[in-house]
Amino acid sequence: MAEFRNPSQQGGGGQDNRSTLILMIVMVGIFFGLQYYRAKTNPQTALPNANQAKAGATQSPATDAGQSSVMAPANAMTPMTPAVQAAGESTTVVENELYRITFSNRGGEATSWILKQQKDADGKPLDLVHQQAAKAYGYPLSLYTYDAGTMAAVNQGLYVASATGTLNAPASLSFHYAFKGLDVTKTFTFDETYLIHADVAVTRNGAPLRTLISWPAGLGDQDNALAYNNAQFDSMRDSKEDHLAPKKISSGNTLDGPFEWAGISDAYFASIFLPDSPSTTTLVTLNKQLDVAKTIRRTGLGSGSPSKGAMMVPVVGAAIGDTSGHTGTRIYVGPKAVNVLRAIHPTGSKETLEPLLDFGFFGPIGKYLFLALQFIHAHVVASWPGSWGWAIVILTLAINLLILPLRIKTMQSGLKMQRIQPQMDAIKERYKKYKVTDPKRNDMNAEIMKLQKDNGVNMFGGCIPTLIQMPLLFAFFGMLPKVVELRQAHWFWLPDLTSADPYHILPIVMVLSQFLVQFYTPSPGVDPQQQKMMAFMMPAVSGYMTWNYASGLALYWSVGNLVGIIQQQVMNRTSLGREMREIAAKRLRRKTGNAQTIQGKR
């Protein structure tokens, strides 16, 4: 994407401008030397009437490639901005039913952003400010500029706050700071939702100074390695959303708009800017490294456990600004709850924040599975203890009930396959003398296909239930760990359906039930050795997948297996099932003289 370019750095005029600038600094150095030096190294936005500036106006090349600045008229008659500073530090708390935000007048920044309806891993109200990262890289609602000195000045100054103490939303809070030509005004407006509105204006000696408002240092729920890995930069431009992992984020990269919204998120929470003027918005992506060896959790359940040596993790952030130099934006800071995100629209757009929910490759299926899960929770089990767990159980029962006719069709197809198995073996016996690459093998396949067609056998009939269940399984796999509604949702011994079973009970049930599914399900036409291999391999794979994964997935899979075992036992006792077992037993006795089989209970 394009970045800002300074016209004075293109072509041969750049050197002349530098010489003129040096001469001008010497002439007025006793008045504005330090100020002009800093302005030279900080990009600013040109005034609309920049071409009509008085004689003596100076244009300086920006030190950051792609950034431009136009300075105020440089003569001794330019008035210095009156200083506005607080005598000492103070705090202001703004709260509604959803959040409690603590502001400091040092920098006019948010030092704490507590979500009242969410808890951290220790059961305390969740603070979305990552305190360790904020101390290193800046607090939320700090300002970002392209000059380190200016950025330090606007973020360390003692602002005059319009109010101190506690404010109850709806409310408005402003901060004002002016010193040595800098003049900064930050105004925040609050209502009863998760959204706040920010208005930021920064000038130097009356000229607008390119300044962006930022959320620079991750989110406060990132207390384990998985949380850091789930961090990403999210944006929507021209109605197309994009999600970038930390390894794809270039720190300090300036991106041109239009942007409907942009910001950062992790699995459950987000900080998203929705600019008032999407077409003139620019963004800066931030990506830092943080050593969390002494603070990270080995799991999301226990207390902090220090690691040996350094443990570097990515901390992503974002800053937003307007090309006019005056930035207005709404900011959403809260959970990635589908009902909340659907109600938030970018300025002048019908889009919403719902695309923040990224469930991966099978996302569309995962989305509708969650909507079904949410419907069951709201209308069936809302008042039950462990309601989300019961919602998963009921949804699993419903899915298995829907695919029951396919299971029956599969058994019918399997029975037909068993009936013609001797004829298929005879055909294979006739062609076994030919090599696999011999064209005669095509004739064998053609005969087998004709035999199956004449007897109404669908060679893919036994795969249909699996083909349906596998996408559902992978959709659950991608959806469950990213649904904030299930975060810390308990069910019996499970404290959090999005985290692993702490006692590994469900994975063990998963392994045993998967084995029984393989044991009781007839597999006509399958080599006995392959049957044995699958009977042990599938349970091992399923146990491995669920051992350290979201317990909600293990619950879904285990219940599905138990339902499948019951269904198969019932079908095995029908006339269709009895005939299948008898045919299989006779065939096995002819081959080995042993009536035992790994598949199907006698």
C-alpha cells in the first residue's frame, strides 16, 4: 500500500531546501532554534492555504520517508502558544454498566480499561490494558508521531483535565496541554455502549501536526502463549476484511485509506477504530517484542509460572489518524460477541464489525453452528447450570438425529456390498496375474463397477456420513476456541469450555468411545488388517487432538461417539444388521476358521 512521500525529497531540489533550512535556522536560532529543529524531524500536514503563506515560511524535508510537513511562518513576530500544564498528576474514572476506564492526566491516556462483565484467569474483573506492554510501549489512547522527541513530549506532558474523580456515562472528558509551541487537545465522549468517541487535534505554532491516536501494546487478556499467538491486526477497506498475523505485520508501516475500521484483536476481545472520515484515514501498524518469561502463564488456569531465560512474544498495536491533522474516530473496546458486533456500523456504511469473528477455513460452517448453539442456549437451556455445555450436548444430539437416515442408507449399501463380495473377489482373482500398470486392470475395474451398478451398490455410500461429519468436526475445531460466549463457561468439572479438560477425562472417554465406534460398525469389503489398524489408530488420533484442546470439542466428539454407538447397536439388532453380521461371520470362517472379528459384536 502507498505511503506518504515528501515532494521535497524527490528530484534535485532536496539539497537546496536543506541549505535554505540550515541558513534560516542560524538566522532565527536565538528565538526558535530548538522548535524548528524538532519540527524539521516531525511530519506535519500542510495547511490548506500553505501556498499563500507569508514571506519567510519555510518548508522542511521530513526525516521519515513518505511524510511531509509545513511549518508555521518563521519570523520573530510569530506568537508562542501559551503554556497549559497541570501542577501535578491526577486521575479520572469513567464508567457505565459495561466498563470502568481510568485516565491519567499524564499524556491523557487510559491506564486501565476494565470490562465489568468479563473475568481474568484469576476470577478478577478483566483489564484490557496489558500493563507490562503498556509500560514499555505506551498506554491506550496515547498519541503516535513520526518523531520520537515530539511523541515523548505529547505523551509525558501533564494535561489539564476537564474533570477528575468519577464520571458516569453518558459523559465527556477532555485533556489540554500546551508547551513550547505544541498545543494538544484530546476529547473523549462516552455513552452506555462499548463505544467511545475520540477527537484529537495537535498543532505546533498554529500549524496542524500529523498525529495519530493509538492502542499500541496488545490486550490485557493475553496471559498465556496461545493468547499471544492469536493476536492479529484486523481491518476492512472497501468492504473487504483482512486479518494479519503478527509475523505479517511490519512495525511502523503507514497504510493509506479508505478504512471502514481497523485495529487489533485476539481470540476473544478487540480494540477497533471506526474513523469519522474513512476516505482520509491513514493507519500505522505496530509490532513489538516483549519478554514475558516472568509473567506468562503455562496454562490459562493456574497462577503465573516463571520460565527460565527470555521468552519473547509479539505485541501488536495500531494507530489511526486523518490526513487533515484533526482526527475523529469511534473506538470499540470489548468482547467479540456476535450480537454486539452486528450492531456496530462503520461511518456511512452498512457493514458491521461481525467479520472480526474469523473461524478459519470452515468459518461459514462454524458460524452457523455457533448460531444454532446460541439459539439452543437462549431458548432451551438458558436457566440450566452449565448451560453452554448442555447446549453443545443438545446440538450434538440434533446433528446425529439428522444424519441417522444416512447411517441407515450406509448400512443398506454395506449389506448390498457384502452380498456381491464373492463375485467381486472372483473378478479380482481373474485379473490378479496382471500388473497394476497393465491396461487389463481397467477391464477389471469396469467389471466391478458394472456389477455394483447392476446390484444398486453405491461405492461411496459408506463415506457419506463421514463426509458430512468431518466438515462439522473441523468447523467446531475452528469455532469453539474463538467464541467469547464460551470463555469461562463451565460444565460439571470443566471450568472453561474453550480450554483443555484439566483432568483429561473427556479425551479418555473420547479414545474409548472412538474404539467402540470402530468395533461395532461393520466395514464390508475392508481388509481385516486395515480394520484392526483403523480400530486403534482413529482413537489414538482423536485422543491426541482433544488432549490439550478446547474441552467443548471433546464434549461434542464424545457425545457424538456415544450416540453413534447406541444407534449402531440398535441397527445391529435389526434384520438388516443381523444379516450383515451373519454374512461377515460366514466369510471370515471360510477364510480363517475363526469366528472372531474386530468389527461388529457377535
